[in-house]
Amino acid sequence: MRTTSRGLLAALALGPLLTGCFVSDEGGSATDGAEGSGGGRLRVALAVPPVQALSPYSNDATVLSKLSVAEGLTALGKEGAAAPALAKSWKQVNATTWAFELRKATFQDGTEVTAESVVNALDQAGKAEPKPRVLSDVTLTAKADDADTVTITTKAADPVLPLRLASPALGILAPKAYAKDGTVSPVGTGTGPFEITKLTGKSKAALDRFDDHWGGKAKAPGVDVTWIADGTARANALRGGDVDIAEWIPTAQAKLLDKDTRHEVPSVRTDSLVLNTGSGIFPDASLRAAAREAVDGGALVDSVFGGYADPAQGLFGPAVPWADDNRVAVSGRAPAATSADVKAKTKGKTLRLATYTNRAELPEAATVLQQQLEKAGFTVKQDVREYTQMEADLLAGKYDALVFSRVTLLDTGDAVAYLASDYTSDGVYNIAGLKDPKADQAIKSAAGEGDTERRQQKIMRAEAEILRTDAVVPLVYEKVVQGIATDVEGVLLDPRERSLVDVDTRVK
């Protein structure tokens, strides 16, 4: 029985959808059995250089998804539900057990995709340190029933397991990808229509078309990737004809592009001020409340984002259509310290405010927020670097605050995984260091809910519990601008920023 039509999964439309943005709900492609029919190789400029040599267990996993290198058992379908990928069908055996039937597919190293290789890949993800964010709130046990069937069991009921398995972090790689020391290499080991043939540090990668892809041959013969952290430089590369696709065009540069190359995408990206509750000055809830009252995200909309943003009301914005109707009023916050109290409590202490350069608007936003915080009595010092240079320090709690841009439905398409990884006591991406029993319980309650409407309501109750702590202050909801040359077609404009290039992307 196909489960893509099951009640919960079919109804999990967790964001706005654009025609052609996601995989088809059926296997195969319009290019099945055909030679690539495009022009030259695609030239792509990406913003965030690899953190861990494109390991799927880091933020690099998104790159493997954007470039169609690695695939999971499932993919994110057109309606926000799980769609077939390496698994052609599945069924729920009981509350904690699911059986997945594999399609015939080949790894890029020439070996066959088997149940054993899938089990190995999922086992490796479960053992990774730190764990992928998508596994923050669930423990998976995979077993090969036969050559083509994998059974996956969870400790507790996980109503959205097929959707979870669509995460870029759970892409299935060939056995040779996994080294004994725990490192993982996607070079020549994925199953997607494009194969990484060369990775040059943090600057470039070359991908060739993988002709044995189960869904048909890609129209482009290959992809040449350049990482350009500076947003203005990415825009200039597109204007100068040096690249065909440039992601994340800064808002200051967007209006300088020809309108035919500028593509605005509604996004599930929320920019926030994340406060470190575990160390420094912000374990004091009254100081967190003072910081929350001091900052004004609305002031950033025009001055920093040039109108390509909306003021934030919570963690989830208008690109998550059910969020606003279910939003819960926040209550129980600590009283905010007065300006005089802030100065007294922080005397001799500096608020270490971090942000990163990969998104050009963030350093400018940090400067505005610094002024707002200083007006409230804080002494602020900024640390602005490229993201890969500071991720380890962020997770180690070495900053007091972070101006952060987060795709809230990136990991699974389901909001619970984001909340669990970022705001539970044992969350693997808990930059805020939040340890709040009420927030933990609210997120756990949402995770176990199988009814779609009730799950959404519980997610918003969890949002209110998180906001109560003032561990995060939502600022704006971004609108992403992607730059695409006029002679390129088939680029995926994805609100979740998981897709960019696929079998139909080509130079005309």
C-alpha cells in the first residue's frame, strides 16, 4: 500500500508551494531514457562554503540536496508530504514501525542500492557526533528484511517518519562513503543525477551528470560550483556573466539586477536574535527580557532589507500558512530589567554579539541592534565572521547573542524537528543553550501528535513556551532573492531552500 496518500502525510502542507519546486510524487522524469538535451555546464555560485567537506551530518547536507547529489528514502513532495525517492512505496506496520520497499537504483560508484546499504547509511547517521539535527527528537532502528525491504522502528510513535526521512541529512550514500574515523564523503557515492567528481577545499566543486540515475539523465552535462561568501560578489558574478545561478542575492543588490534575472521567493526563513541562556550575561531572565524589549525588528524591514522582509510576530511567518491562525499569546515572561538595572547587572561585562557575513544583511542588522541594545544600557561588542569560522564557538556558547537567519522547515519540512533541534534541552543545534522543562514538554507533545490540525496547534503552543523564555527574539521574516541568467531554465525556486538544480535544469 502506498502511504503518500495517508491522512496525516497528505495533509502536511507546511509552507507555500511553487509549481515545479519539488520532486514529482511519482518516480521517473520527463528525461527518462533520453540523453541530456541542454547546452553547456551549469555555473552556480553558492553562499556558505562547506563546513565539513560536504558531510551530510553538518549544514553542508543542504548543498547535497540543492545540487541533486544525494537522495533519501523519501523526498519532499509538491504538497509538503513525503514522496517516493529511493523508496518507491511504504506502509505503516504499527505505531512505531514502518516498512519501506526500495526501487532499483545504483550508487555513483557503480554498486547497487540494497536494503543492507540503506541500513548502514541510517546506522551511520544515528552514530554520528553530533547527531544530525533531524534526529534530535527521535531514535531510529533500521533492519533489512530482504534485499529490497527496510523496516524502520522508532522508540516512540513518530507520525511524520516518512517526511523526516526526506531530510538532506539522511541521504543514502554508498558504503565506501563512511570511513572508520566517522568522516563521510559524498564524492562519487550518492545516487542523484549529479555526481561530485572533485571538491577543492571550501572554494569549488565539480559535478558531472550521473547517467545511471534511476530517474533518467539530467539535461545539463554537469555543474561547476563556486562558493562566494560575499553577497555583492555573487551578484557581480551573475551580472558579469561568470555564473548562471547565484543564490541569496543581497537585498541592496537585488534592484541592481535586470528584472528578468531577479526572482523573489517566499521563504520559511526567520531572522532572530538568539540569546545564550547558558552562560555570560543572559542566564538572567530579566536581562533577556530587557534585550527583547530593546530590539525592534520592524526597524530593519526597510533600512536593512529594502522591503524584502516582514516584521516577525513569532518563529513561524506567513510562508507557514497555518501558523498565524494557531498562534498562542505569550504569557509568563520575566519582568524586564530597567536601563539602570541593566547597567548595574552588567557592569564590567560586555554583551558579545555575533553574526556572519554569508548573508549580507546580517552584519548591518547587527549594527542596528547594537545601537538599540546600547540604548537599553548594555555594552556591546560585535564579532562578525564567515559562518564556518564561528559555528563551533556558537554551539560551545562562546557568545551572548547571535543575529541568526534560520530556515525553520529545512530539516524535515515539519516544524517539530526544528523546535527539537534548536530549543530542547538536548537539542543538537541549541545555540541558545535553553533548558526549560515546559518548552521541552510542549515540543514532546507536538512530536507525538498524529492528527494534522492538533499537531499544528501544539507546535504553536510550543512556540509560545519558547518565546516565554526570551531565549530567542524573532525579528523579521525574509524574502529570498535568487539570481538566474535569462538563458537558464528549470531552476527550482524553493521556499525551504532545499532544492536548486535537478534533472531539468539546463542552459538553453
